[in-house]
Amino acid sequence: DAKTTQPPSMDCAEGRAANLPCNHSTISGNEYVYWYRQIHSQGPQYIIHGLKNNETNEMASLIITEDRKSSTLILPHATLRDTAVYYCIALPNFGNEKLTFGTGTRLTIIP
Amino acid sequence: NAGVMQNPRHLVRRRGQEARLRCSPMKGHSHVYWYRQLPEEGLKFMVYLQKENIIDESGMPKERFSAEFPKEGPSILRIQQVVRGDSAAYFCASSSTVSGANVLTFGAGSRLTVL
């Protein structure tokens, strides 16, 4: 699996867009970029994933650069409930590779 | 759809006892995963199962831990002769081949405390 690099922590003001970066410069052609988050003491939650096109769902948007070496998760209007650790993971969509969580980015939404 | 159901949510055991954690995957999901999270640490993969088969158990401790996902019924993570270091949150997740094996839905976790 491609190694990903994320900043250890970020702050964002409530109501503003939270932009979480992720570097995955060694990503291979069949690896997708997945984003999960873990709110304190809860089970992790799937957010979004994509291969090369930008993706949007009810939770967030995912912007992947054209060379696929980095991506940004965007929470358009952050709320206090978005305070969590966010994980960026690169691996194939199918197969027996397991989802491996790194240290992620601890996002704190400031009132 | 009730999502991934784990029970018990909290379990207290004394050293040397057995702990059994149960996980019912989402309806239609045939892949089950177990992860462990020690206090103030990250999520660590333990085992990946499909119905009646262990696909990847590379994260399972060599002794005292076992997992199964029978044809009928929930997946079980069994820890024999528990020690204090087993105190952790154990998360189960499931996925389907339709959504993609790496789009996991996690349960709320089972928190094991060993006295």
C-alpha cells in the first residue's frame, strides 16, 4: 500500500471550510484514496473515496491532484461535531489488502 | 438496517478469565474485520474473515486470541486467559463486495477492561 503523510493536527473555525491535506506520492495506478474519521471513543466512520476524479457526497468533497500524488478532503461548513482524527489511506478498492490506519490528522473545530 | 452490532459494549474480566466479543455485520455484508485500539493509541488491524474462512490473521497475537465467522450467527473474537494488557477497545467492521472491500462500516466497539 502507498504510504500517506498527513499533518498531525489542524484547527478550523466553526462554519468555515476545513481543508485536510494528504500526500501519497508513491500511490500506484490501482490504488484509491480513502478517508475515514474517528470521533473520540467512537468507531471509525467512512467518509469518501476516489481514484482520480474529484468526488463529493453528503459529508465531504475529495480533491485529487492530476498527478494523484496528493489530495485534499474538504468539509465545507465545519461544525463542532466534526472534531475528530481524520485518516487518509491509499489502497486498491478490491482484494485482500487490509485497511491500515496511520496517525492521521487531529482536526479541532474552534467555536 | 441496524448497522454493525457489537456486544457487549463493555466487558470486565479478571486476569485469567475468557472474553468473548460478538459482532453482527450489516445485512448483506460477507466480510468482517476486527481492529484493536489500546488506550491513547491508534487502530491496529487484527483479523479479516469471510464466512467460515479466515483470510488474513496477520495482526492477531500468536497465543490466546482466536476469531471465527460461522456460516450462521455473528463473528466471535475470543481472548483466553486475559491479561491487563488486553484492556482495549475492540472494533468490528463489515463490508460487501458491492460497495468495495475497503468501504468499511464500523461498529461502536466493545471495551474490555481486565482487572
